[in-house]
Amino acid sequence: MQRISKLFQPALIIPKNATVKSHDITSKSQRLMLEQGLIRQAGNGTFYLLPLLQRSLQKAINLIDEHMVKIGAQKLTLPLLTSAELWKKSGRLDSSESGTPTELLQTTDRHGKVQILGPTHEESITSLLAAIAPVTYRQFPLRLYQISTKFRDEMKPRFGLMRAKEFLMKDLYTFDIDRGRCHETYEEVNEAYGRLFSEIGVPFVKVAGDSGTMGGPVSHEYHFPSELGEDQLVQCPRCGIHSNAELFPKLAQRCKNCNGSENFERQAGIEVAHAFILEDRYTKALGATCLQPNGKPASLQMGCYGIGVTRIIAAAIEVLSNDKEIRWPSALAPYRVCIITPKAGSKEESQASSWVVKLYNDLQTVKHCEGEVIVDDRTQLTIGKRLLDARKMGYPIIVVVGSKVIHEEIFEVHNLTTDEELNLSYTDTLSTIGATLSTTANQNQTVIRSPSNKVAQEL
């Protein structure tokens, strides 16, 4: 049985009249995660991820793995350290030294060789392909991804896990034998991203993005709309096309897609994923080739697709929560059901214990509940105090086993997703929890279709 009393959860207790410096905590999600013992600050821009948040993180990883497998992607692990020489060959080291402060973390070994603690791994994966090139065209398409720690030397880390120096990211790299197939892969991966974010269950928008130092002709970003977002997103009210405002200076005063109104709608967004077509930007520079059907070698056509895994968790909390209580998308909640037991010494304590065990065990057979139930057995605290704590943590469903169970066999069920409080029989408690979690899962799996590449290229 999973018990809250056994959790390693050092919550941050802030005295009622304490003054908290604004620069210490810069976002709602950061404050809530600190207060509820999900994270602990280790240094400027670095954090400990504690057990409850690790469960959520693992759920995000499992979802990503599931959707990557469905498009034929294979998982690997690339070195965290990449030779600076590779970054020079690709031209990205020079661009980072062009007079603007670099965000690349670099280290020099005892032999004087400089290596990069990578924020992305285009050079590394392309170097791997180049080392075994040329490969026959029959091996492609090739889709390789990893989920690993990335590093960015942020000048001003902020917003907790959303703008940290160290973070977890999924990076997928695809290789095709020609541009046409590269663009087909781009469409397929973007459709997979749409399904993934729909299943996560946080409102999102896909917009045309700026390729920046990554290079390449086409890119798209995925955002959770939020006032905290550092990106400004624009939308044409006539045709609905979305774009990052970074591209706006490149656009005509009227929408280039439909020649519509100048009155573009704007909203802020938190970027959680980015997709790029790179073509031969890296493969040509680093010598990654394949043997074409005619027997001649040609540079591979490449795409890259990143998802900020830790950023998704923080951004979801930022978007869905209120100022005092965390709200999770059901797919990422550390536990989906919390059972609160009677207080120690109460009349109900001895009689209710069998109901707690029975409810816990029976919920393991309910769809979407197996391994998703935790019991708040801190019986030295009142039910009211523990209910308040459970609401702050945001467990989607809270079941109170109190006096009504003993006298009427009635369970108090709190649904935080719908903000309902129900008094139900035992059978109805089980069926309602199962129906609620199944409904949430089905609603989240609505597919969001992506805008076409044609529109993206016009932008």
C-alpha cells in the first residue's frame, strides 16, 4: 500500500507573515512545487526533483516513449559531452561567439580539449551517422531519439523548471534520403506530437516558428497558452494560421496565407516543444551520407524534434493551477486517487480500517487506477487538515473514509477536475472513479490536426 506517511516530501513551510523576495520565486508553478515538496532548489537554476514529481516525470517519459514507438523511432543515448570541434564544423560554435553572450556550457579537459555540455545533439548524432556512412538507402527512414539531461548557461534562470540551467529533454533526429521524404517525415512526427499533447490534456497551440541558430527552412513550435509565457503568438482571425511573433517582421502587413485582416489576434505562450526541418544543414558539414539507388552517395536530409519534458510538467501546473492549489492533467498526476483515513483515536478508526484496505485493493482493478492510489495515513492529523493538503497537492480524486462510512456506508468523493463533492455508496464510489478517469482519458485523446507544410513555408 502506498502511504503518504512514508513519502520523502520535505514541504517548504512559509510563515504566514513572512516576506518572500520576488526574485526568489518567479512563477506560480515554482512556488506551488516548492511548497508541496515536489522540488527543492539546489543552486541558481538547478533543482532536486523529489519522489512525487519524479512519478509525474516518469509518466511524461512513458507517454513520449509510447508515441515515439508508434512512428518507428528507436531510443538511444548520446554522450552528454560533445567535442567543440564538431560544433565548429557545423558553424554553431562560431555563431555563439559572434558578440552575443553564449548559453553553451563548456568544459576543458586535462589535455586542453574543449567539450560542450550540449543543449541539443545535432552535431553528436550526425557525427555518429557520418562515422558509418555511406549507408544504403534501404536503411532509411531512420528515426533516433533520446530523453536526457541538457544544459543551458542561463544568464537569469527563472520560472523554476521552465527556465533552468539543467533540464530534461526529448530530442528526436530523423534522416531521410531526399527532401520529399524528409518533409513527409516532418508531417508524420508533427501529427504524433498533436496526439501526444492531446493525450496529456493541457490546451496547446501549434505555431510557425523561427529556425534561429538551428537553421533549416521550416519549423513549428508547440505552446501552452499562458500569461507567463515569454513568447507572443499571433493568429489571423480569417484563416486561423498561427505564428510566433518573432516571424511577424517577416510577414506582410496583411496575412500572407489569405491576404486577410491586419488585426492579428495575440496571446502569450510557454514553448514546450519545437520541430525543425534541417535538410542537409548538418549532414553536409559533417559528412553523413547514404548510397542512393543509383549507387552514388548524397547528403542525408535531416529533421530534429525537441520536447522539454521537465518544462511540460511545470507549464502544465502553471496553466491549470490556481494560486493556492495545484491542478494536474490526469495523465501526469503523481497519483490519481488519494484516500483519507479517520483520525487516530476517533470512534471510526478501528471500524474503518477494513474499508480502507478493501477500497485500496479494489481500486487496483479499476481501469486507470492500478498503481495510482495513495493513502493519507497521517492519522495524527484531522481529516479536514489532510483534505486541505490533498487539495493543495491536486490529486484529481480524493476519497474520505469518515463517520458516514461507519453509519451509512457512504463515502465522500471529491472530484477536483469538476470541483464536485459527492456522497456515494461503495459500489458507486468505485464506478464513479472508474468512469471519471476513463472519461478524462478519452477526452484527452482527441487528435489536433496540424497546419500544412505549405502554409508554414509561406510564412
